[in-house]
Amino acid sequence: MLILAIDTALEACSAAVLDTDANRLLASESEPMQRGHAEALVPMLARVMQASGISFADLDRVAVTTGPGSFTGLRVGLSAARGIGLAADKPVVGLTTLSAFAAPLVSERDDTPILSAIDARHDHVYYQLVSGNGTRLLRPRVGPIAEALEAARQGAPRLVGNAAGLLAARWPALTPPAPLIDQQPAPDIFWVAWLGAAANPEAAPARPFYLRAPDAKPQTDALARAAQPAA
């Protein structure tokens, strides 16, 4: 299976083509960035596809991260993925950033729980707790850092995500320390691709995964309100 993976949800713009039969990336590129995903993604996709040596028609599906993450960044990746899927007549699947962060640790088949955490700002995090085999222990949610630290009651989990260091710095003193802190600004695009290969297109829609209302609003909403007659 040939998978085009796209991630613009957090602090990176990434794209890759995975050949699951060969168990390798045919091409990949990732650039750290906090903004500018819209300008960077399309040229990056062109370079990655050229380096992979295949055409969009050769793809079996497109995988894209759906959040939690930056409102603007998510829309960039989702729009590109949907556009490619429509033009090439390929299914598009969506994967959460929390699952993508946990995936490489789940692959290690360690029994230790995995706490994925993303900085939601204002002393809050998006987080999810899974067992070492990926079974969900706590559903994805957003809450205060203190609430996320209650996961210590499940045993000392491995921490992953762009808020891993943030949680580790405030880990409860009377609980065992987290055995692993994997601080990353964004998920590894290799694992986004593999999750995309494993996903059921019927159960993994390519639409934004929000755990709270976005701070930003689409410009079209503002234009629609401006067009309404004054009361």
C-alpha cells in the first residue's frame, strides 16, 4: 500500500510517502515551524511526490492529522489532503495528533502506560492515556495540567508530545518519576503514515478533531455576519 501522509497540526509541516510492502518511506520532508504552513505545504508535497517516484494516481490513500492542534494549521493540512483525495479519487483518512504521538511507543510493546500531551495554553493540555498495547485508558480530553497529572495514579506513564516536558516539570513529588520523556514539537510523519495505513476509512474521517471551541474563527463566518442587515 502506498500512503501519502500530511501533518500541519502543530509546530511542523511534514509530508511523506510510505510503501507498506517495503516497510519504508519512499520520500519524506519535515520542517519545524509555528506558522506559514499554507505557504510551505504545497511546494513540499510537490518535492516529496517527485522524490518518491510515483504519481498521485499511484497512491492507495491519503492520511492527515486532524488535531488537536492549531486551528489554521489543521485547516491547511485537511484542505490539501481532501483536495488530493478528490482529484486522484483516493480515500482520505484522519488520525489524531495524540494517537500519532503515542504510536512509536505503542510499537515497542512495553506494558507501561503512555500519556500523550499537547500544550493547549493557559495552563491546560490536550491529553490521552493509553496502555502499552494502545488500549485506551483515558479518552482524549482537554483540562488543566493538574488534572492531567492525575494520570500518575495509573502508574508512572511514559510522557510524549509537545507538552511532555511541561508535565514532567510538575510531576507529583510523591509518585514514581516518569521513566521516559519524549518531547517532540510534532508527531513523526512516519507514524502518521503507518496509522493511516492501518485506519478504517469508514471510521477515521478527515475532519478537525476539536476538544474545545477554536480560538480562531473562519473568515467566512465574519463575512457572513457583516453581510447581515443591521437590526
